Amino acid sequence: MINYDETNFSDDPGSTKVVVQRGQKHVDRVMDHSKCSFSVMFAGAGNGKVLPPYVVYAALHLYPTWTEGGPKGWFDSVVFEDWFFTVALPYFKGLHNDKKRIIIGDNVASHLSFRVLQSCIANNISFVLLPPNSTHLCQPLDVVYSGPLKKAWRDTLSDWKKKNKECVPKHIFPRLLKKALEKIQANSANNMKAGFKASGIHPLNKNAVLKILPSSGDESNTGETAANSSFSEQLGLC
């Protein structure tokens, strides 16, 4: 089973704590930043395997310099369908066994397509959509993996901006992303496994999330409702 999640890497390294003289009212750190960000799809498996990142650029064409020096696994399409067929499906097919496959993600309507669903049926893959507003508890990537990655990105970005007074250009981003991934490489597999365990997905623990939630008395199938809602929205776009 794999869990996917789209995350943004902003051009802002954020604030930092410093030690200054008592009574100092204004402490400034001059560091350029912008509102731009880079969207990256990450996916990981219950066995700790981290799949190649899928980077989306806001451009009509992908130039070779935008991928040089980055981690393996860069693609030029911006659609979820392309990510599924170029990253997720090859991973599943490479397992060489007849076990049931499961792909887990949020309920964003754009993450559904007829081709993807048809391929899931043909390849024994169950597509599981998480209930709305639950990814911080139920999504392995959110629970454990993303936190250290975002911190590594801010540290990497901050180091780069100390020497470069500009926004991160597209041809620099892959190198910075690779450095950030290298910072967490040693614990990457363990963090991924911990995310699946904490969310109760693998090993299966139905009470892992329920025990930290307040009792609402609502026994409705929110997962099924989320799937129906997303699918209905996707049908409306066709």
C-alpha cells in the first residue's frame, strides 16, 4: 500500500529564534523571499519505501535545467493521472506478487479519473479516499514524514539565501530539494513506517486514531461519503 500527498515548498524560510541583548525591541534578519512555491507530489509505502518525487511547474514546457541535479523521478506533466501512471502504477507492478494493492490519499476531486479507476480495477488496486479534514490524523505522510522534510527544506533554503539575494529560480529548486531530502535520508524509511503505524493503517490498528478523538456519537461512513462527493464533483467536470 502507498499513500500520496501533494505539498508545497515555499520560497520563505520562515522566522527563527535568536539570542540578543535584553531590551532589544527590533531584531531584523534581512532575507529575500516571495509568495511563489513549488508543488511536489510525494508518496511512500507501508514498508518504508519512498517513491520518486513528482514536481509540478507552472509552465507550458519543461526545460532540462529544471531537473538537473535533483532527485531521481522528474516528469513534465501536471496532472494526477500522469503521476499515477508514471510513479504509482510502475511501483505496484514491480512488486511481482498477487497481493492486494491499496493507494491512499485525500478526497480532492482532481485526483480522480476514469483511466486511473479502470487501471486500479485491472491491477487489483483499491483506491481509498480519506475523510475530509482528517489527513493530519489519518495520512501517514502528514503524521510523521512531512514535518522533518519541511524543516529540512527551511534549513536548506535559509542556507542558500544567505549567499543569494533572490527568489529561488526553477533551475535551482531541484538541487535544493535534493539537499533537503538528503538531510532526512537516514530516518526516511523509519519515519514513513512510523506514519503508517501512527495512523493505524499498517500494522492495522482501528483504534489508533479513534482513541485520540473526542466522542461525537456519529457512526456514519465518512470515508464513503467523501468518496461519493469527490466522484460526483469529478462527474460534474466532465
